[in-house]
Amino acid sequence: MHAETHAGGWALLPATSIARSISHLSATELRRFPGPAFSRPISIVARAGELGPLPAKVADVSRAIFRDVYMPMFGELMPWVTREVRLHLTMAS
């Protein structure tokens, strides 16, 4: 993600950082990074059988927040991001 202000400054930021800075974006132009795409996974890791259903519930709530809060925001600010984000719906065994 490439962000450039009208004052001439710039920054490379992940989409989630831009979402947290939404109140400061009025003078900022958001652009897709012009180089090769890159990504990073976000994972929840727990040992099998520990913490009962809590890790799965945390994953479900996190996924729902990302889908229902962040994705609509990304769609408005950076429409290309919504085409590139993948939410994995299954847990590894």
C-alpha cells in the first residue's frame, strides 16, 4: 500500500494500518503498491485440546470483524484490496 500526502510525504503501509488512521486521511491519496504484490497471514495458534472452544471462537469473531468492519472500509478507501484479501474459513487440525 502506498500513501502520499498533498504536502509531498509518502509511506508504505499495510491496509490495516490505514484503517486505524482513517481520521487522518483527508489530505492523503491512497494508491496500490506499484511493485509485485505481497501478503502476510494472520494466524491463531493453540495446542490441540487446550482452551476448549476458545481458539475457534476467537478465530470466528476475528474473521467476522475483519469481514464486517474492515472489508467495507477497504472497499471504500482501497477497492483493489477487497479483491486481494482471502479469509480462510477452516481451521487446520
